[in-house]
Amino acid sequence: MKTDMTVPPSVLQLLRMWLLGNLLMVGGLLGIWLGVIGSLETTLAILCAAVVSLSTVFVVLSVARRTPRVVVTSEGFAFHHLFGGRYYKWVEIEGQFGVIKSGLNKLVGINLTTDYKARVGKSPRPCSPLR
């Protein structure tokens, strides 16, 4: 009996993130360029094309590697990113975990045990109110 469960992103989600990210990057580059230089030139077009090309390479790699994704097993679960990932055992997680929606992304929220935090050198972050 197979107990592993993989949750890969859909191609539509990755394309939506790619399009939104590129629109924001190119818009930011245009705004900075116009603010500093004051006119549009071919250098800006080349810079925008380079940024979009690099972003396209990352999206193609992400689709090919099916990342980001979450793999749930009987021992724990793993977060796989484009470059690397993290693995957590069930005994390292305190309480329940859940999926949190943040903008266009879905995140997995977990509480790690104090033993795990001490072992890996993570100190607990106190919550402070905004002033």
C-alpha cells in the first residue's frame, strides 16, 4: 500500500506567477529608468528582455522539475523548491498544520517543537505589535 502523496503546482499557477512577476519587474524597471534617465532607450528594452528571458528559464525549470511541491509520507513531509528543499518528520511538528493562502500562493503553516528548534539553532521569534 502506497502512503506517499505529492501535491505539485499546476502549470496554470506557474504561468500566472510568471506573468505577474514579469509585469511587476518590467514595470519597476520602466519606472526606475524613467525616473533616473528621463527617456526610453534601447538599453532599457534589452534590460527588460534579459529579465523576462531569465524569468522564463526559471519557470521552464520549475515546470520540468514539478516544483514547488509538497510530498507527504508516513514519516513526515517535504517541501521541494526549484533549488533544494526541506524535510520534516512528524515528531518534529507540534500540533496541527494547515494550508494558508497568501496572495496567489498557498503556504503550509507548521509549528516546530522546541526540541527541534534547539537542535537546529532556531530561536523562537516573539510576536511584537506594530506601532
